[in-house]
Amino acid sequence: MKQQSGFTLIELIAVIVILGILAATALPRFVDLSDAAEEAALDGVAGSLASAMAMNYANAVASAAGLTVTTTAASINTCADVEDALLGGVPDGYTVTGTFTATTLGAEAVCTVTQDSTTDTATFGGIYVP
């Protein structure tokens, strides 16, 4: 007589139940990743805009000090003007708002970038450059 080997029906059902429980607990975590990705993208855009403002200001200060610069600083009169300082401009789907109360080189403002699809916002520091 030949002995058969394999899994019993009870063992297979137990494995299927365990996989179902794991899938039910893991699925909600993956569904929420799109929200986290959109938030990370917004923060990334805000960081890029802040860096562009800072580098543009540094260029303007260096030029005003008589140092040789290879590019001319962009004029930043409103926060939306950061598009002129950021290579490629503000990405599609984002809107930048904010104004400066002072109009001297280095005056600061709080600028806001809005993600058009979600209306979520992030802030970054604006630096006035005449």
C-alpha cells in the first residue's frame, strides 16, 4: 500500500484564513499611501521654492557686493515671482501666493504654495529682491 502525502483540507483552510486576515490588515495601509505621497510632493515643492528664493537672494547680495556672478538675480516682488528664480518654474498643479510688506533687499514674507488637486497648503520663506 502506497502512503499519500500532502496537506489536509483543514490545513489548507487554515492557511487561507490566515492569508485573508493578513490581507485585511495590510490593505488599508497601502490605500493611504497616495495621501502621504501627495503630502510629500507638496512639501518637496515648498522646499524647492524656498531654496530658489534663498539662492536668488544670495546671488543678488553677491552682485550688490561687487562680486562676479554668472547669472542675474530674478526680481522677486511677490511670492508668485519665485517662478522666475526656479529652474523650470513652479510645477503644474501648484499655485504660489503671498506678498511682501517691505520692499528692501532681503525683506521676508511667508509664502504659501497650494496643491490645486487637494487644496492642501505648505508655507515657505520668501525673500524680496528688487
